[in-house]
Amino acid sequence: MGHDHSHTHGITATGRHRKRLIAVLAITLTVVLVQVVGAALSGSLALLADAGHMLSDAAGVTIALLAAWIAGRPASDQRTYGYQRAEVLAALANALILIVISVVIFTEAVRRIGSTPEVHTDIMLFAAILGAVANLVSLLILRGAHQDSLNVRGAYLEVLGDLLGSFAVIVAALVIMFTGYQAADTIASVLIALMILPRAWNLLRDVVDVLLEATPKGVEVQMIREHILSVDGVVDVHDIHIWTITSGVPVFSAHVVVEDGVLNARGADQLLDKLTACLGSHFDTEHCTFQLEPASHSEHESRQHA
């Protein structure tokens, strides 16, 4: 016997924050254009690195928006969960983009060692300050929403990295302006590359956990088992599986052994309601499926396997 709690497939966590992502995308693309022009005019590798990082952010947000649209398509007999995993694949692409960008920046910085060109600090400083302000605005737009979705979280972390990168460019510009130490530009670009990698790795690790159907963070299987066993009429529970389809869509299934007297029409419905209410209230899991098994059947199986 199975029971499926009512739920919806239509709107994913990323989809709920689509307008925020569109606003951040518009801001990011505007700043990228300004920074690329500024890097060309000033000769600053750090500014170009920051622009490259922001361009990767724009690509990541674009992928997330497309994925949210695809994920909103209805389920079918061939794809019973619809296209919700598209968001996770987009987050994977986002993480890989970040890694590639950081490697390219680091390689160019190493190539410049020993032959640092002159940098025009006035243009460099103006573009960096503009980037910092834009990133701060984007952070405020995404604040709060980044806890709901891997893609929004990826965008939030990237914008945060961009803000730190802009600060690094500002410091480098001031150092060059007041001391004439041109290598500060190359050092800043290396720092930006090093800031990108840990964030990319964390995002990639979370994506892999979803793809491997690992237990969601913060969920303790033993605690769930204890809550289910505390429901009247439940004798045992086994074959517990908890995984995530996409951000904000956890899924739970289990085989629940119950007293034989519970398995009448009214008793089974009441028990299933209690079990789904337990999962929903304690573990924020609405999509849950239970297979109810009478205790006598479980004992029969035990004797057969003995």
C-alpha cells in the first residue's frame, strides 16, 4: 500500500526567485561591459579578471533562468518528475564555469610575472568602484533567496566573490597610485582567481550530493526513524530513503510495518495522515511515500528467509 502526500511540481525554488535573478543579470551585464572597456583602456589584468568573473556570473544566472523555465514544464509518463533536475545540471555547469575562469586568470597572471605593463589607475579605480557598488546591490537583491535554491545560492556566492574581487582591484589601484608598485595589479588578479576556486568547489560538492541522491543536509535518518516508530500502530520501519530532486524538493520513502488491526480502510488512512504530518512538520518533507506492511506478513517473510 502506498500513499503520496499532495504536492506540486510546477514551481521550483529557482523559479520562485526568477525576477531577482533577472535584475541581477541586467546589473551584471552592464558592469561587465564597463569593466571590459576599463580594462582595455587601463591595461589592468585585475580589472579584466574581475570582468571575466562577472561574465561567468552572468552566464551562470542565464543558465539558471533557462533551467528554471525548463524545470517548470509538466511531468510526463517518461519523466515522472518533469525537468526539475535541469536546475541541478545548471548549477553543475555554473561550478565548472567558475573553475575554468579561475584557471585562465591564474595562467595569465603567471605569464605577466616579470613583464608587468603600466596600468592607468584612474580608469581602473573608477571601474572597480562601479563594480563594487553594483555587486553590493545584487547581493541585497539575492539576500534570503540564496537559502532556497542551489542556483540562487551559486549566483549569490559568485556576486559575493565579485564584491571581494572589486575590493581587491580597488586596493591594487590605490597601491599603484600612491607607490607606483605595478605588480599589485598582477597580485590582485591572482587573489581573485584563488577566491573563486573554494566557492566553485563547494557548489560542485553540493551538486554531486544531489546527483548521487545523498541524504539532504541537516536531515538525520535515525531521528526520522524514531519519530515514525512513535506513531501509534507502527511496529517497525525499514528501507528508508531520503533524497533531493532539486533545490527545495526533498523526497522520502519507507516501508512501515504496522499492527494487523490498523490495516482497515479508516485505520490506514488515519495512520498515513499521521505519518505524512510527522514528516512535514518535523523535517519539511511534503513529498513522501509509505508502503504499509502488516506485522504478520513481516513475520512470515522472516521465517521464509530463516
